[in-house]
Amino acid sequence: MCIEIDGGSHLEQEQQEYDSARTEVLESIGCRVIRFTNSDVRYNINAVAQGILDICSELKSKKKND
């Protein structure tokens, strides 16, 4: 799993294109990419932590079923 924390510059078109290409590369090698904003991390850390835990549980469950 890859966790990306995006600041305000990630709202710009050029950065979004770069992020999209980066995500495609990471996913092509089997990484699950999840993104949070700086604001999420700063002001809503509990939701960020829960989101990470949820993805970990999902991946663990998927791995068990494979």
C-alpha cells in the first residue's frame, strides 16, 4: 500500500496529471494507492487513520481469500 499526502499544489492540472501517471505506475506493480490531503491529515486525523485501517483490513481479507 502507498499512502500519498497531497498539498494545495495537487489541485493544479499539471500536478494532477503527474499524480495520475504516478498512481498508474504504482498500481501496475501491485501497490494500492490511497490519497489524503494535508488538510485531512491536519484536521481530521482520526478519519485518515480509520481509512488506512479499513484498507489494511480489506487487503488482509483479500489476501486470505486468494
